[in-house]
Amino acid sequence: MIGYGNQGRSQSLNLRDSGLQVTVGCREDEYAARAREDGFEVLAPVEAAAAGEVILILIPDEVQPGVFEASVAPGLVQGDALVFASGYNIAFDLVHPPSFVDILMVAPRMIGQAVRSCFLEGEGYPCFVACEQDASGHAWETALAVALAIGATRGGAVEATFLEEALIDLFAEQFLWAGIVRLFRTYYDVLTAAGCSPETVATDMYLSGEMVEIARAMRETGFFKQMELHSQTSQYGQLSRGDRVIGPQVRQVALEILDEIRSGKFAEEWTREQAEGKPHLARLKQGAFAHPLNRVEERLKRTAEGESP
Ligand code: NAI
């Protein structure tokens, strides 16, 4: 196991509970200390990768190309399998494994912490599985065995490709979530400018937790069918105004964003941004954290903790 963070820790514990022998490869940081506390043998990544037969690469996507070249590639031998939890680096040609290893993906559709809690509670969560290179002749068996041992087959191992996973993941982040966050910001800005108090708007928008319940109902009842849980006034409002909120030009933007991802343009931009020390990311985050909502949250938190507002 290369990496002991969000996914690495949960997957290591699940694999061990499934009867597999796991050695953790981690640089000497707080993650390595955690792995030792959890009872794993921790080696330098270069030693763990050389010792391993099925090597899971669970470090952030952006550091994988460097770590792979320096610490994983030197120890690979014929018959080894590399398992990624995301399609990014293979899809965009940023990591180049040799021709004699299996290149696999087992990508949980679940945050790291819940990969462990679902496993412990016997609940399922799905994953995407892919095989980019079958050098051993039994690569698919290895991928499915890893999916089984981390508890992901209980929710369904769905066959995909590295590119498909990368497209779905990045497009969700860059279109769906980018759009949702923007809509929420506009909702807040328009209502507070119209005289509604920031506290009432923020409470209605997300602090109440209603949004979480709606997401749960979408999953359990149905994406559209959950609408029956809302009043008829709400149903009419949602259905009659949606096309005006998201007009045809949004589809054009969606296609442009998807094209930037598929062509590798986004990956190039992000690689350059990292090489330059992430100045745009810092500026964008500074802008987000300067939004008045951050101050409303702090005020409400202080009030909830008993201080005067
Ligand atoms: P993470 O950020 O939690 O990884 C931390 C680990 O990476 C630690 O062991 C740390 O020592 C190591 N690390 C960080 N920088 C390093 C460097 N420069 N050199 C060497 N080691 C370094 O990563 P996370 O979020 O678990 O992601 C791992 C993989 O899982 C990625 O491919 C990600 O796309 C995928 N994934 C993550 C999900 C999540 O919920 N976070 C969900 C599904 C897939």
C-alpha cells in the first residue's frame, strides 16, 4: 500500500481484515506514524513497492507521477500488479508503467472514511474497476479480488475504463459541483441584497441539513420521485422555473468543459499550475474564503456556543 491517507488507511484496514498481508509504503510523516499505531509494518515507498506483488497507489493524484518514477518503478518485476483508485494519471499519460505489469483501477465511489465505516457496518458501496494492461493474464481476477477485499463488491463493481472514470470525476467537479456552488452563492447574494438576513438565508441554504435529507431521499426514493415529499407549491415552482435558471447556453459550456478535460488541456493546465506553486489556486481560495458566508458561519457558531452574537 503506497500511501496511508483517506483511502490508504481505510483500504489497508479492510484488506487486512479480509485476510491479506499488507505492508505500508509511506514517507516519514504523520501518516506513517498512524499506520504504525494501527499495527502495520511501514517501509519507505521504494522498499514497499519492491516487496509488494499487488501495489496499490493511494497517494494524491498530483504527486503520483514523481513518486511513481522515483519509488515505485525501480522495484517492479514481471507479474506485479499496479492498482490505482482514480483514472487520472493513466488516462492523461502522466504515469508510465512498464509493459510487464498489470495496470488496474479499483476506484471506490465513496470517501475514504466511509470506505472503512461501510465495511465495518457490512454495508455496500460501489466502485469502478478497469484493466488497462493485462500482462499477467489474470489481471481482472486481481482487480476483482481487491474490490472484494476492500468491501466494494457489496455495492457493485462496475466495469469502466481509466478515461471514463477520469471524465466522470473531473466533469462532476468542474461542471456539476462548480455550478451548484455558484448557484448557491448567487442565491445567497441576491436574497441578502434584497434585505433577507444572512443568518436566515444561510440556515435555509445548507445549515439546517435539509439538503442532506433531500440527497438521501433522491438515493432511496428516486431522483425525481422524491419531489412528492415537497409541497405542491414547491413542485410547481421547481418544474416551471428550472429551464430559465439553466438555459441552453449552459449545455454549450458543459461541452466546452468536457472537451477541455477529454483533450488533456485541463491536465496540462493543472500540471503547469502545480509546477508554478499553485498561484491561481491560492487566489481562487482566497476569493472563496473572503465571501461573507464565512463570517455568517462564524457568527452562528459563536452564538451556538453560547457567546452573544
Ligand atoms: P491523501 O491526500 O489522503 O494521501 C495521503 C498520503 O499520501 C499519505 O500517506 C502521505 O504520506 C502521502 N503523500 C502525500 N504527498 C506525498 C508526496 N509528495 N510524496 C510521497 N507521499 C506523499 O490521498 P487520498 O485522498 O486518499 O487519495 C488517494 C487516491 O485515491 C487518489 O488517486 C484519489 O484520486 C483516489 N480517491 C480518493 C477518494 C477520497 O475520498 N479522498 C475517493 C476515491 C478515490
